[in-house]
Amino acid sequence: MHNAKGFLARIVRDKLWRFGYRRSFCSVKVTTEDLDNQVLVEGSGCCRTAILNRPPALNALSTHMGVRLQKLYKNWEEDPNIGLVMMKGSGRAFCAGGDIVSLYHLRKRGSPDAIREFFWTLYNFIYVLGTYLKPHVAILNGVTMGGGAGVSIPGTFRVATDRTIFATPETVIGFHPDAGASFNLSHLPGRLGEYLGLTGLKLSGAEMLACGLATHYISSEEVPVLEEQLKKLLTDDPSVVETCLEKCAEVAHPEKTGVIRRIDLLEKCFCHDTVEEIIDSLETEAGRTKDIWCTTTLRRLKETSPLSLKVALRSIREGRFQTLDQCLIREYRMSLQGTIGSFSGNFCEGVRARLIDRDEAPKWDPPSLEKVSEDMVDTYFSPLTPSEPDLDLPIKLRESI
């Protein structure tokens, strides 16, 4: 009886942790309404808006948010009275990505099925968004990182602002750029995708527009005006939505010191086949030019997980020749290897060092690039076991790009 009670208690705790509730389950009553409030809905005329609503967590994505988004988007797509769908975030963020702190605790508590469910649900929604039949506008007014990019970039339109901060910082926590990042980054100009995926460094809203990650740019003060204009539209014609966006859009000028102004340098340094060669090239440029940008980039590369760097480079290079669904299926394998497989120690250590203890001193395994073997990288791209099912996407019903 005692063991049965303990088993039941673990199940209850795991369900609560799965949805990001970290207080004692004895003092928290989790209701359907509480969970549904993680994604709010605004409706007006032919327009529906999904609002990511976890402001204290910068709207980090939970499993339930993925489930709710899929349900909402399916219903809206099938409703002939709805023409336009929007997504935005509450507070100062659009979405900071997946709730990696909750994933960390699920890993520590030994809940691999809950981790599988998280990635399965999120990646399926990203595929739905990438094949959506109605025009979609994501308003990226604030932090847009990791999975936040995943649930916005595949849509029709992305509106950046002066408050937008974009990044794919997964290598910094011992993980890899996921949620469709290997597709999105690999299609950027030149070697910008390799730079962003390996370093995790940031872009501004103006830089997002310049490289094509955003389709339009407005000042943050004008966001309410834009929303009201979009809500008045009675159409499912993307060209009409685009005309409305262009009327509100502003010219954006990336900073002269930013990475967008260094496309030629990126091509020179990040075109190489290996991470070691990329670092050597940056060191040569830093020594020759004394450019602080080169030294900042080098410092970041040397702070990140050596295994993650090699995995990220290969992932982005493969993504250049794959469709969105192929990238998501591959990334699902990689994400399970990185969180519950033989390489999950780096993810746990990265999250611990950056977000739990915040000592900024992760101990990576392997600790250096020269100790990362090809076999390790190959394994990272493999299923957990020969019988592990791949991500199941509705590719026969929805054609991918």
C-alpha cells in the first residue's frame, strides 16, 4: 500500500510539473481554466488572435499551450467566417521559447514521456503553422527566442518592432537550435544562419527585417493601431492583409556596427566545414583587424557547449537541403537525444549554470572541441533506440514547404 501511494503521488507531481507549476501540489489546484489562460483569445469580425499569456516566464511555451494552440488553429482554419489569424504575447515578450526550466525539472524527476509529449506537441503545431491555409500575422513586439521563433516564423507575416529581440541561444545551454530553427536559419542570406545558430547572439527588429526573418517593421507605439486595422479586415486574401501591413509599416535601419553589415565577413569566417576552422578564421580576423565584433563572437563560441556547436553546424547545413517537415522530424530525434538521451547531461548542466544556480560556469562534456568525435555527433542525430518512433506529422494532409 505504501508503494502504491508513492507511485500515485509521483504521477500527480509529474502532471503538475509538466505544465510548469513548481509549487507543492498540496497547495495548488490546477484547473482547466488556469491552463487555458496560458493562451488567451481575442475575437473580432473575421479576425482571431491567440495571445501567449505567461508574462512572468516571458510567455515560455508549455505542453498545454501547444495543445491549445493546435485546437484553436484547427477550429479557426475550418471556420469559413474567420479569415485572418494573429498571434502576440502578453507583457514585454512575444515568446522566449520553450519552458526549458520545466524540462530540466522533468529530466531530473525522471519523466521522459512528458518531455517527449512537449516536443511532439510543439513541433506538430509548428508544422500546422507552416502549412496554414489562412493568412497569419505574428506581432513580435518583444523577446522572440528559440521556440518563440518556431511558432511565428513559419507563418505568413512577421511584424518586428523596436522592442524585438531575436535569438536562437540553445547552444549556450548545451542544446541545439530546434523548433524548426535548422530550416529557418539555413535559408538566411549567406552564413548568417550559422552565425546565429552557433553563437546564440541577438538581432534587433530592424536586423530581422533586413535579413527576411521579419516581413514588416513598425514602432512599438503603433502596434495597437496596426492591430485595430487588421481586425477590421473582412478577408482571407493574403494580398489584402499584406497591403494593410504595408500601409502601417516603417523603414528600419540596422545599426552600422551590427552583424547585418558584416555579411561578407560572415561568409569568410563561417563558410568552413568545421567549427575548429570557423574559430581559426575568426581568430585570424581578430588579430588582423582588432575588431571587437570578432573578439565578442569568439568569446561566445568558447563559452558554449563544444558538442552543441558541432551538432548545430551540421543541423543547419542539413536544413539547407530539407523541407520544414524533414527538419522537424530530424530535430525531434535530436531534441530527445539532447534532453533524455546519452547527451542530456549537457542540457541539464547548461540550464543549471545559466538559469538555476546562475553561476555561469557550466562544465561541458566533452569539455573541448577536439574531444567531440564524429560518432558523438552521428549519435545525436539518431533515434534514442531502434524502436523509438519518429515524429508523426500530417504530411499527407498538409504539404510542407
